[in-house]
Amino acid sequence: MAILTGIVAFYTDPTSISNTSEFWGIIYINISVVLIIFYIMSVLFLWYIEKNITTPIESISEITDDYTNDDDNIENSEKIISEIKNFTEDKGEIGILANSLEKMIINLENYMEKLRKVTSEKERINTELDIAKKIQESILPNKFPAFPNKVEFDVYAMSKSAEKVGGGDFYDFFLIDENHLAIVIADVSDKGIPAALFMMIAKTLIKSNLLNENTPDEAFFNANNQLCEDNDQNMFVTAWMGVLEIDTGKFTFVNAGHNPPILKDNEKSVWLKSSPGFVLGGIKDIKYLQNKITLKPGDRLLLYTDGVTEAINNKEEFFGEKRLIETFDKKGDSQIKEVLDSIKDDIDLFAGDIDQFDDITMLILEYKKE
């Protein structure tokens, strides 16, 4: 009681305190009271921080960890959002953080859903393209030598589907009879399974028309009309076809909007140009013009699709017709398989690390009869 009386007296009249020890005792008591009050305020402040900031942040952090580390929660985001909503009513920073996290999860779920759809669609397209490649590979003749009992000529062909497309190109060669060989190369306007199926139909129609003793121009005329029927997809085929009379070397050919082949004789390589007719499957009753030449022993004919000349490098340059004919000239005296392999190697070297964007298809015919 004396100390309390001294404190009151100290604050009301400091001069009333004459004893030094009593003075310092009062000072110490004041300091102690201040420290106790400070301690109590600190505890209350920390309790407030713990309750209103630290604990909610830890809870939100745990919810976030659960969401990011547990696949089931990613699939069941409604539960996570309901847990976050417990904090969204807060008017301070915690509420802002919770609302932001809720929006982030909703946006992320929407993005994931879109990504799942895109991935599913991409897988479907890749599956379709893979099927198209297999269809293409399965119907193209690929056993060589193709006619081991025929010494008058030799034929070799190859088709390399692009990585992301397929089904558009095809080639064919077959004996119409013992004295006539047909060769065909073509390119369908579309890609994927529709193109692969259209390719099969076009290949079958061209072959069946030739086997029915039609001339090349008649075969194209009939095949074109048949392809135009029920062509709801408006697809078409560029095609080039020739028929070799084996014992004489007479060669009859017709063009339906396709690249002209290259003819190499003992002197040089030249383009075997002709008046190109309209594509197959575009318009009915189109007339096709036949052309004729006579092949000499040693002559070679190179057929190709536009994936060869339109191969592109990292400078956005095309491989082009000039490089093609130069490569054919350079390797023209090698075995015909080596010639096509060499052209393909030159294309790959030219393109470098640029992905092949179109099918590369080539066929070479060599006439040997003396």
C-alpha cells in the first residue's frame, strides 16, 4: 500500500518523493507494468495474427498442396472449391487470396477440360492418319524385282508418307497382258482416311478400266466419270499414266493435271511434257489427250508427286524441278533402286531438320529390250 501511495504521489507531485531508493523502486515498478502490458498486447496480437492470418494461410496452403499433388482432387475440384469458400467471405487479404485461388482453380479446370478435348481430338487425328498410312502402304505394290521373268524392262517405286499426313499419294504398275505394261502415279487432294479411301477407289478404277481393254485416254475418261459420282467431299486426283508396248518400246501416256515426268536417254534428261487434262473426279465427261513416244533401250522414265519438288528447307526454299533433274542426271546410270534412294537422300539433305509436310512418291521405269 505504501508503494502504491508512493506511485500516486510521484505522478501527482514528484517532489514529494525524497527517498532515492523509493524513487527508483517506483521507476522499476513503472517499467515492469509497461513490460507486462506490452507482453499482454504482444500475446493478444500474435493470437490475432495466428487466428486471422497464419492459420487461414496454412489451411489454404494445405488445400493448394492437396489440389496440386492429388490427381483425384484435380478431377474433383468441387470439393476443393467448397473448402476454399470458407475463407472467401473474409473482407481482408485472406478473402482476396481465397477468391483469387478459387478463380485460379476454376480457370485451371476449364483449361484442363479444353486440353483434354484437344488431346482427345489430336489422338483421334493421329490414329486416323496412322490408319491412312497403313491403308496406303497395304495397297501399293512393294515387291521388287516386280517382274523377275521380264528382262525387257525394270520398274521400281517408293512412297514415303509425311509424319503428320498420309494417304494422298499412290503409284501402281501392272501387266495388262503379256506385251503391255501400265504405270500410274497420282496424288489425292485431301489427306487422312478419306483420302486413303478415295485413293483406293481411284487406283482400282484406273486399273480395272485398263484391264477392260480401254486405251489410256478412255481409262481416264471412264475413271473420272465414276469418281465424280457421289463425290460429296469434292475430292479429286491428279494422275499420270503410261502404257508400254514391251516388244516395240511404243509408249502411250495421258496426263490428268499431274507433274510431267522426266525422260532420260543416253544423252540428257528432258521433261516429258504434254497437254495436261483436267484432274480426275472434278467434272464429268472430260476428254483426255493421248500422247505417244518410242522408248529406246536404256531409256528411263521418272514419275513423281509434288512432295518431291515442293520439299522445303529452313530457308523456305523448294527442292524444285532443277535440283530434281540434276540429281536424276547425276545418278541416272546407277541401278534404278539406287537412283530413287539417291534422290530421296538429296531431298532429306536439302530439307535438313525441317519436317516432311507432304508424301514423297516416285516411280522409275527402265526400258531394256534390244
